[in-house]
Amino acid sequence: MAKYTDIEKALANPLDVTHLEINCKYGNEISEQVLACEHLKILEVNGYNYKVPLAFKQFTQLEKVVFYGRYNKFPQFIFDLPNIKHLHFEGYGMDYFPNEFEKLPQLESLKIVANLFNNPYQHFPDSIFTLPRLKSLHIYADIQMLAGLPNSLQNLESLCLYYNNLSAKSMEAICGLSKLHTLLLTNYYYNGKPLFLPNDIGNLKSLQKLELYNNYIQDLPNAIRSLTQLEWLNLCNGRFDSLPFVAGDLPLLKALILEQNKQMDVSKELRKFVHAPIVHLNLKSCGLDSFPEEVFKLRQLQYLNVSNNRIDKLPLDIVNLPELHSIETTKTLLAKSTEAKSGKPINKLLKLLKENKSTETFKKISLALLVNDKDYLAQVPPHSLLPALNTPQSVVRENALVALEHHFTDKTDSLRHPQTVVTIIGKNKGLPINKTYQQLKKQGVQTSRTLQDITTHVVLGTEPGEKLDKALALDPVWVLPQQLRVFLQKNEVPYLMQATEGQSSSDSLEDLLQNSDPQNVILGLTMMMEGGIPNDLVYDIVILSLKKSYPPSQAAKKVLERYTSEEFRAVIRKHSRKAMVNILRALHEEPLIDQKRLAISALKFFKNEPNRYYYFNRLQRVAFELCFKQGGEVAKLAIEARTQDQTLELTGFYIKKIPEELRNFKNIKVMHLGGNGLRMLPDWFIELKKLERLELTNNMFNKTEKARIVELLPQVQVLF
């Protein structure tokens, strides 16, 4: 079967075309030249308000037709296709279907997908429900009655009804479709009532997949226990207190979705399924306060979703579920770590541990390092932590170095001992190896790129250490990168950035981030102030990393992850992939962040930026927005930063409301407030007696407000 997506290429080989995808421009009619593809069996059309010529009824071999996009007229040629078996409408626009489907007795699947609110189908022609060979019916519609179900659709195997408003009679009719293997019924609470589910549902003995989500059902009939062939059960967004199942029911169940069922005791309900071969379990938004231990009994589990729950600790035994490869933990409190929240690093780790056939102890240690489980790591001996430095996952390696610092004391004072050789294992972007070797040699310290049989100090890097096993055999004295950095700085290594006398810490940081050598940038940040970052500089680093195009995902992130709290670290990681302006906005909304310090740091580095009016630096504008929202002393400092020679320049700041603190600046003569979102001017402007000129162009003042401003400030030149 040859598939073509380009009409010109298809027309070049028309007799070879059996599958054709056509993209139509707005309002266009498909060219009848396509009729040259006389062996066409599958036709897919995508576009907006397109037209299909009636002549397409000449495609007598067509078996499947799919319409995507928006179209507002039913393609009448469909009823003249003698061999069509599959007809799909995936879009919206039509509000009328001809009652002529009896002309398609050979139809096996019919799919009509539309947005209910844009196209609320209230009624479909009865002929749709009288197709004797129909096996699959998939409809987005407000259906109240399904006529003729018992007699005409007995071959139906898959029935999916969205936005349905089914009556009890219709539900009983559906339960008489003995060949159904897939049943999806959802109305999104559209009719204000829970879906009626009769006991007759137990008659669907062949049912393999049952989806009843968003129906707000409170109870399931006991007859549902007899669906012994069921493999997929979706009860999302119900109102269940409990489920009628007992242990041993649903012996073939592979997927269980209980998302958004907060009234249910999930742990109690999971006990009923521990004997089922569940591979997919969704417990998202179930109001869980702790991780349900019953999950560990599902030995075939591959996917687990516990997102948006109040779980604050991930049991390390989760790594011992032999088949688990994906766990979603977003919007939880797991270890207060974004590495746990995002789910993805955990999934990568699970895959690595499974591929490498790691031991149970190593699996637990690796997961503990990923989620920074300090209580567990405190009990782990250093030699058990060392193998984690060979893990390809960077977060595990970096946290392993941090954990090792609690075990390996600083031995750098003995580096000049004649029997000492310093060897670096692995790479470390914050510790340039070549330069480090050179500087150590200048200090009279022996170095080697290979392990020595004599007494050796081994410096561990953050990249996988290919020599780690050999090093362990030598029983060396360990020196960690941070310990070596401090040692080098104490000896005033000249290639490191040092703050000069009279230079403020923030100025030093700004100079540093303009350094052309990225290695020095990272190393300098790490070693400043005797190897650590004081709390009063953390916010400066965040703002500088944004301003100088070193986003937290690169240089500054290395430092912030090393020297800040786990909570602050999680915030930075969570937002590191966003655009710089959005990072700053996001930080402003984080309850952990000290908003005053953030605003002052932003002001410190943006106050002297030039004004570019509409092309104004967006990052600077957001920084001042944070300052004005803080109010008080911070807002006052922000106004002072934009005032020079009795002129206030706030053009293009998108200020919605003039800060109250401006009231205290009595000596301002000229104000530029153009290009903002102002709708009114405060009455207290009359107190600014020295004001001579006020620019208010490109704001949102109506005529009444403009007249009021002119009357309020008769001695001021006001420009609108």
C-alpha cells in the first residue's frame, strides 16, 4: 500500500496511490484531478471550510475516509461508495447529518468527534443506529436515546459515547450488546445527574475495557464483579466511598485508574486487586497523605501515578518492584525535591538500575541520593556511596559527593607530604583538571593521571569515574572537589576570580559572569567568599544568571544547587527551563522565596538599564514590577533608581497602578509614565507642587478621566 501526502507526487504516479492525505487551504475545493488515483482505498482530508466534490463517488474502491478540521457541509458523495467500511469525522462545524445511513450497510466503524460546546449535536439520524455490520461506534454528542440498539447493533464490539445524556432505557439496551469488548461512557456531569448503571452490566461477559470517568457515579452495581474478562477499568472522577470488588475479582485486570476519587480509602481498595496482574495504576489526586504500601504487592506494576497528593516521602523499596519503569510524582512533597516531583529523573534512574541489574542495596542508595533522603543516607557507610559516582545520572552523582562530605574529613593539609600523589577520577566542570594539576604542582604537590601504588589522595569528580574500582583496591585517602577548591583558594591561586579591595560582592559577581571563560565563571562562583555562597548573595546570583544569559540550568545553577537549601534548590530546578522573564515571575509566586530580597537584588542589577520604550527590556520591567508590588522601602528604592535630575522615567513599564510611594517624591518636576496600562490618576497627584510636565501617552484613560486629570493639575503640562 503506497501512501502519499503530496498531491503532485500522487498525480505523477496515480495508479500506485492507495492511501492519500490531503491538506486543503481555507474554503478550497479539492481538485477533481485526484480522481486519476483510481485504486485509492484510504482518503484523509484536513483543512478549514473545505469542500469535497461530489465526483469523488467515483472512488468505488474506497474503504476508509477520514475528515479532519472544520467543515460545515456533509460530504454527500459518501453514500455512493459501495465498499466504504470506516467513516471518521474528527473536527467540528457540521450540525446536520442526513438520515441516509441505511445506504451504507457495509459500514463497520463510525467515529464522530466534536467539541460539544462548539457543536452540540442534539440528535443523530436513527439510521446511524441501524447499521447491521457496525462494530465500532465512537460519538461525541448529547445523546438521550439510542433507537434500535437491541435489534440492529448486535455486532457492536466497541462503543464510546462522550457527553452522553443516556436514559435508563438506553443503558439497559447497551447492556444487551453481548459482543462488546470496549465500553466508554462519560457525560462530564453535563446533565447534572450521575450516570445510571444497571445490574445488567454484568451481562457484558466479553467486556475487556470499561471507562466510566467523569460521571460522578457514587456506587457500582455488584454485577460488575462478574466481568471476569476485564483488563482495563477507568473510574476517574467518581464519587465512590468504596468499590464492590473482593480479593480475587477481575483476575485479568491490567490497568486500574482511580484518579480524582478523594472520598475513597485507596489503600483499602487496593487490597482487593493485589492478585490481579496490574501493570498500570493511576492514583493521581486521590487525597493520599502517605504512599500506599499495598502498591509493593503489585509485582507486575510498570507505571504508577501518584501525582497531586500530599505524599511527602517515597519509600525506597519502590525500586524493588521488578517491572516498574515509570512513576509520576508531580505536585507532591516527595523529599521536597524537584528531582522527585518531575518524575522524569526517577524514571531514568529506574531504567538504569534495571538495565544494570543492580543490587537491592545499590538501588535504594541511588534513589535516596536522587530524592535526597538524608535520614537514610546518614546510615549508609561511605564505601557504599562511592559506587553511585559511576551512575550516569548527574543528580545522583552530585548528591553522592555532598553525602560523602559528611564522611570524608578534609585531608588537604597533608597534600604536600612527599608520599602523596593527587589523582583526579572523572571530570568536574567546576574544577578544570589541567589548570588544577598545574596549580597543584606550583604548590609542590605531586599529581598523576594514573593511580599509584604509593599513598594516593584521590579527588572525585562529578562525572562517572572509570577508575573507581581500581582506586578502591588501593584504599586511598579521599579528597572531594570542594575540599580541593578551598585548599587552592587559601593558597591564592592566581587564575581564580578574587574580589578586589573596595569592590562590593555584587560587583564582583557581575564582573565574574562577564568572564569569557565559562570554566572560570563556575569555578569563581564556587570559590568566592572562601568556597561558599553567603545567603545575602544567593538572590544576586539568581538575578545575574538571568541578566547575563547564564540561566540556572547552566552556570549559576551548579552553584545554587551546591550551596543553597533543598527547598531553594527545588524552586530553581523547577523553573530552570522557562524563559528568563517567566523564571523571574515564577520566583515571585514561590512562597519559599524571600520576595523583598528578590526585588532588591533585581533592582540592584537593572536600575541603570537604558529606557527603550516599547522595546524596553522585559526582564527589567518585570524586576521593577516586583519592586512596586513589594511596596514600602523597596518601591521607594525602585522609584529613586528611575529618577535623575528631578525626572522620573517609567515609560513602558506596563504599570497598572501608580505606586503609593511616589507620593513622597515632592521634588519631581517631570514624569514619563507613557506606555503603561493606567486607567486613572490618583487624587494625591495634586500634592506634587513642583510637577511641571506629565507624559501619559499610550495609556488607557477614557475621555472623562482625561478631563478630570486636566482639571486636577491645571498648572501641569499633561500629554495624552
